[in-house]
Amino acid sequence: MTTPTSGYAARLDALQGARWKRRVPNPYRAYLRHLRLGRTLEVGCGIGRNLGYLGGFGIGVDTDPDAVARCRRLGFHAYLAEEFTAAPRSFDTLLVSHVLEHLSHAEAGALLSRYLGYVRPGGRVVVITPQERGFASDATHRRFTGFDEVRSLLEDRGLAVERQRSFPLPRPLGRWFVYNEFVTLARVP
């Protein structure tokens, strides 16, 4: 698996800090809280946007040392992948947001397999990937990962996909709106 450069964390910081984003209500924060994820392991936490939305119930893992350092400066619990240890089955949810599109199919499967054992039986997996316009907006995206691709990755690992939806707008708008996303919710047996 490739590690993003530290410049990637700076790019995320700049995008997240855009003035218009500070003035517009954020539907993603409300959506994640609505899901009531419980104790969450976020793999690919980046600079901690989702960790902030989880209200102290999240632990992050990332491969980028600069991103992890930024999370820690914000007071989040974040670890480099090689530093992370936890008890098996100690999380209610595994959150993988804007990660799988950066990986080959084999790498994505290996990543999911590596972290699934940390989720309790009956726990959930939430996978979020960008739709067409969002996918095209980042040169580090390697593979378009829509509903079918995510379902295949999860079902191949024995998970039951419970719901897939387009968020925040209807699916056809993903061709034009950068922030429209595929959201898949699955259950760990």
C-alpha cells in the first residue's frame, strides 16, 4: 500500500479550511452523528475531519505521519498503521471514508481484512467513496469504487450489506457535484 506524501495532508487542510465551508452547515457531520456509530475505528482518518464529527468516540489510523500529527495536535486519538494496537472486537464500527478509491482492488481487500477483526460481532462497517465528479477531482484516486465495487469487497469478507445510498444528493448529481458520495452500511456477522 502506498503512503501519501505529507503534501497530501496539507492539501486536505487547505480544502477543509475553505472559507465557504466554515459558513455553510455541514450535512456530513449531522449524517455521521445520525448513524450513531458508537466507538468507531476510522481507517484512513486523514487530518481528522470525521474524528471531530464523532464527538470523542473515534480512534483514527492513517499511513501519513503528517496527517496523524495534525490529528494529535487537534486532540484526537490517532495512530500510524504500524503503531496501532487494540483488543480484538473492541469497536462498534469500522469507518473507511475516502480511502478505497486510492487503492487497487487487492489492496482495498487487504485493508478491510486487516481491520475487520477489531469490530465486535453485530457491529457495522461504513464505507464512503466519491462519485464521478469527486473521483475526478483528486489525482491520487486510482480506481473508481462505486456501490458494486464496495458491495463486492464487503461480501467477499462475509459482511452483509444492509444499505447503500447516495449522499447528500440523489445519485445522478454525482456526475456534477464534487461532494456527492456513495455510502455503504454493512453488518459484521
